[in-house]
Amino acid sequence: MKNKKPKIRFFNFEKDWNIKKLEDGSSKIGDGLHGTPVYSEDGEIAFINGNNLINGEITLNSNTKYVNCSQKTQADRELNLNTILMSINGTIGNLAWYREEKIMLGKSVAYINISSFDKKFVYQMLQTSRVINYFLNNLTGSTIKNLGLKTIRETPILIPCIEEQQRIGVFLKKIDETLSLHQQELEALKQTKKGFLQKMFPKEAEVIPAIRFNDFEENWETKKISEIATETFGGGTPKTAEKRFWSGDIPWIQSSDITQHKVYEVFPKKTISEEAVKSSATKLIPKDSIAVVTRVGVGKLALIEYDYSTSQDFVSLSNLKSDKWFTVYSLYRILQRELYNVQGTSIKGITKSELLEKNILLPPNNEEQVKIGEFFRQLDEVIELKEKELEALKETKKGFLQKMFV
């Protein structure tokens, strides 16, 4: 390593950084149980693996199993407030602080007990591209990749004096705290949207929603989607070998272009020509139609505000007789609810006739439809803004990691 100074430094730090190994500043580096413990329904100790380490936190979920205290190994008893946890099997490099939670480690979690280095500095250093690339270049295993303890212990690092370590660690920890706050705000907004989707549309077998704009009192009406969308369009894929088919300016949408929980602003990666439309099963679909994925990625949909074409994975609903934004959010709610109700079941798709036969509830007053559609559109814009702020902050953090470490 020729360069031993970072591009960005705090004032009064000028000396070269020193070459060390990760084990030089650690009292112990180990991993969890290589086997399966005896689970207990009334156990208080969470048995965790690498997928429980998310954004610096030990995250438990409905799949987390528990054990009794007697199952804990010597490794579990060595964890302390200077311990950093890291995923080392399958998913590599996810990190979490240990904060004296009642846990037992599985084999896909390594623990690093920091001694003479600054723990905040090490936590950030483990996220740098230099260290991550070192890990990725030294994995073992063919199907499921594994990061060995010997590799972790011998991780080559450049490290400054303890005072500079502390300054860097504290600085980046504050950015992490801001990131965490933004993430929490984003999750709160998403939960708010989920709650309004439940309460601003009537429950099953009901005709009035729990929350309603003022001055609207009429019962909602049940109609089939075929009554709402009086025109439908399928899709197709022009011959990929014909370059002239893929040199036009007609947007051609495929399932991967549509995000699971976003029903607007689709940016297709490919365009086709008018000749391609004439020579294949795809159609030119008028703007303000709703493209619904009915095959690969079933359940995704979006309102498309420009003329477009699609692959065969779609049915597009056109010539809508209800407010377009109300309709797309109502359909989104219906499809998400159906996917949730059959969770764990493989859904290969729905047919066009099945889609058109679905019932949809809507207020007879178009003004109420418009207000509901605008409400969710604006809420999604707030969510999108928060997502962009979060991504910008992540990029800022990434830039500091590149320039504050060697």
C-alpha cells in the first residue's frame, strides 16, 4: 500500500497511517454455533444468523427461533459492548452493534471483540470498499459462500492514531444516526399509507369506508373491473434479432420496469418502432391506461401517462370510466391484499378474464374518487421524496468512506 494518507482528514492529523491486521486490535474473533440448538417455545434467548443483522441492528422477526439459556456457548458469553457482529455465510458483511441483547449466535455470524482499536472506527472501516473487496476475494464454498475466521483475522488495514480513529468514528456514527432517523421516518410514512389504504376504502362486505372526506355520504358501489375499463390490451415481444424493431421511440415496458409498491413514473429501458408493433403481438396502448402484470411479477401495476407498449406479461386497462388515480390505487389495494392472503403460495399468474371479473368498490361521486386518488398520489410523492433524501444521504456516507479511509 503506497498511499498511507486519506484524501480528507481532520485538522492537525498529518502522520501516515500504519499497516495492521484486524486481529491486532481485537481480543477475540470467532463465530457462532456450528449446528442446531434445541429450540424452546418459552425460551428467552433469540437464536440469530446473518440475516438478522440489518443496518447496525439485531433485527428479530416471526421466523426467529428461541432457546433456553443453557444452550448458550462460550462464544455467546464472550460478547460485550465492544463487540461488532458480522454476517459471514451467504450474505457477507452485514454489520450490527451488540448491545447486550439476549441472543445466541449461529454459524453465519462472526463476532469481533475490539480491544486496542476504536470500535466506531472499525465498524466504519468494515464498510469500506477496500475491506469488502478483500472479503469477497477470499470467500470459500461453491454454492453458499463463506467468509472464514482466518481471513477476517488477517484482514489488512491501514489505521491512524487512536485520537484520529475516534474523530472519524464519532463523525460517521452521527451520519449513521441521521440515516437511521430518515429510515424510521420512511417506514412510518409507508405504515401510514398502509393504514389509509385499509381505512379509506370499505372493508370486505361493507359499502362505507372508516375514514372519509367531508360532505360524502353515499354508499359505494360494486362493479367489475370490466365495467371500469371498457378497453383492454395485451402485449408481446418483437423479435430481438431484428434491430430495426428496437430502434424506435415507442416505450416498451417489461415487468422489471415496474416497482412493487410504486404505481406511477415508469421509466422503460427499451423502446420499439412502429414496424415492431405491426409485426408482433404487442400493441400501441393509449396514455392514462393501467398496466397490470399478470405473469412474472404478478400483482405489480402502474398508471402510464404516455402512449406505450408492453411485453406479454401485462394486461393493460384503458378507457377508464372512473378517476384514473383512484382506480390504480384501488386496484393496487385489491392485488396486494390477495397476494397477502395467499402468502407462502407460489402465484404463477392471473388470466385476463380473472382480472376483469374482479370486483372493485367505488364511490358514485366522481369528486370523491378524485380526492382519494389525489390524496394517495400526494402521499406517494412525500414517500418518494423521503426515499430520495435517504439515498442522497447514503451516497454522502459512501463518499466519506472512500475519502476518509486509505
